Amino acid sequence: MAFLDELQDALGLDYVRTRLPERMAYAYDATGEKHPPDAVAMPGSAEQVLTVLRIARKHGVPVVARGAGTNLSGGTLPVQGGLVLNLLRMNRILNIDVAGRRAEVEPGLVNGRLNDALRPLGFHYAPDPSSMKVSTIGGNIAENAGGPHCLKYGVTASHVLGLQLATSEGELVDLTEADAYDLRGLVVGSEGTLGIVTRATLRITPLPRAARTLMAAFPDLDRSCQTVAGIIAAQIIPAALELMDRVNLELTTTAGFGHFPPGTEAALIIEVDGDPEDIAEEAAHIAAICHSYGATEVRSAADEQERNQIWLGRRNNYGYLARTSPFVWTQDVTVPRNHLAQMLREVLAIGERHGLPINTVAHAGDGNLHPTIPFDPKDPVQREQVRQADLEILAACVRLGGSISGEHGIGIDKLAGMPLMFTPAQLDLMGRIRRVFDPECLLNPGTLLPAPKGGF
């Protein structure tokens, strides 16, 4: 096959995978769907990425970029076969400029590794998705990932200063803050449909002088949501403001990461950071607000170890839930903060209607919810129940003025939800922008945008 021969000549036999067991390793993500590629290429440099893209375009082969595969919406699935471009070899920190408060990195670098390198210098890269120990910077950029601390510090888009982009036509372009059009901002969150990021210049931020983490327990979800609104109304912007429901708290407790008063239905994790004197005052104010809304307990982490334990319990929550079921589906929607409680009630009602247990964690300060549904994917009845519940969650979110994606992207999972949120004219404009960057639509086809009647 000419295409594979050219790939192997360009990269070497060691960096092109064609055997079925090897290809199947790139056929799935957290959606549970499986779409095997025809081949996997592992470039080690931007120049090799360009070479692969030129070969793929010559032969009309679709290309899907992939890093650690932690995607939760099907955005890294080769739904039309073709080639998976595995970027994990491109994992270097190219430069850290403390004076300029920036770092240059390759897309295959794991988020947590960058922070490990920055911490001794007194800096951090603020976006912190819960998968930060395994997810890559390239994937974070593709999905515009957030995380618990995005309430104060902002999502990925707020921290990308520049990008080097390989286009589907085999050109390498630099996108910077100084461009007349913000093409850099357009690429962040485009899920690999506009080009392949080969280098990123990221904003780094000084580590706060101190941080304090509080855990507040509530007898019902409504009071916890009212507390979220009350904290923001008091003009306090915590570094993080997370919500966990009863089932997730029970899992966390079983795993040894917390204990809560009997009857606790929800808890908030609230973190403040900055000057030690200021955060002591803010923490006291927040504790008073929590008690005023009916918190049954508010406790502060006694030391860094306990603070880390609290965050381990939150970040590993998906893993705990996955141990209880053959499969766990997680959704990602965002609503205005004043509709957070209503959206949580909608989610519970949807679960009851379809006979499904739906549990929720949330980046509550942003109104970003992650309803999770444990089920058996081998059961066709349960699969259909989950599909219907999923669509109803998206519809409820739009009805409340929200967005069908907060940080997980659209991928293939939310294609049916896009017309709920966007008009045909808006979707057509997005499709035209896509074709400007990628005329043949070879990059990550079948994802992000519903195909128009005439096809892309």
C-alpha cells in the first residue's frame, strides 16, 4: 500500500503501527466506542508531523491527532478510519522563561510534568484538569480544558500565548497574541479540526504565597448551591469552588479521603489562596456564609498533607465510581450559577425517569456540572436509557441558558446536541471556517460539527 510505504519511509518502521492489536489501542477513549484506525504514526518533531500530513493529504487519508487518550467526548476517535497521529514522543519542555512568565512546550507533554518542573521555580501552569497527571498539553488545548482552579485563574484559553500549528496542507504557521485576527484563540478548543499543534507558548503564574482549603457539608443539594451563589455575591472569588453529591462523598469516604456528618447530601470544597493574612480573613468569611446557608460542618485542612488528601479525593472521584460498575458515562454541561440548583434537580429527575442512578460532581463556581451514569454497556436497554438521558441533560442545559460543553468538548458524543444550541446559520459559518483551515476536512472528520446535508 503506497500510503503506508511512504509513511514507513518517512518515519521508520519503529514509528508506524499497522498490526490490529496495536491499532486497537488507539480505537477508543472514555466514551467506550471503538473505531480502529488503519494505521498509527508516531512523529518525533514538527517537521515529521508536516511530512505525515503531506503524505496523508496526497492520498486523501483522514488524520486524528491523539495524546494520552483521556478525552471524554469521542474527540480522539478515528470514526472514519485513516491515520492516528500519536504525539506522545513530542513531550519536551523546550524553554522556561521565568522573567517573561512563559514556557514553551511540545504537545505530548503531560500537564502535571510541566507543573513538576515549574514548582521549584516558584511558578505553576494554572489550568488543572482532574486528569492532569496523565492528560497532555496538546489535548488540553484541543478541548480548552478547565479544572477546579479555573474559577479564579481561567481555562486553557486564558493561558495560551502562542501556538505553532501544522496545517492539513503541510505548512507550519505561528499564531501569536499580536495577530490581527485571534487565530490562536480560534484554534484553542477546536478539537484538532483546524490543524495540529506542534508547539505551545504558555503563560506561567507565580505560586500563591499561601492556600487554605475548606470542606463544608450540607444536608441537601439546594443549600450547597445557594452557598455557591452567596460566596460569589459576597465578592469573594475563591481559587476553587467544587461540589460533590452524596454518592460521590460516600465513595470518597470509603477510599479514605474524608468523613462527613450523618445526613450529608452534598459538600463544597472551597480553596482560597494569596497573602496569608488575606486568606485567613476570606476563609473566615466563607465559613460564616456556609453556616448561614445551613452547613452542618465546615472544617479547614490542618496542613498541606490534609489539603492534598482533600484534593486527591476530588480528583480521583471518577476512578472510584468506575470501580462500582462495568462502565461509567460522564457528561459535561455548564449553566449560569443562579440555575445550578435547578439543573441539579433536572438531572436527578432525568435519572428517575429513565431508571438510572445519576451522580454529580461540579466545578460549582463556574456552573460546570459533570453528571455521571454507571451502567452496563452490554445491556442494550441500559445503553438506550443512557442515550436518552444524555440528550435530555443537554436539552435541559440549553433551556436554562447554558452550554453543552464546559471543558470536555463536543467530539462525537454531542453532535446531536449542537442544533439545540446553535442556529443553522451559525453551524454553517463554523463549517466554512473549518474548510478555510482544512479544505478537504481530513483533520478529525466526523467530530465537533454535524455534517451539513451536502457534506463537508
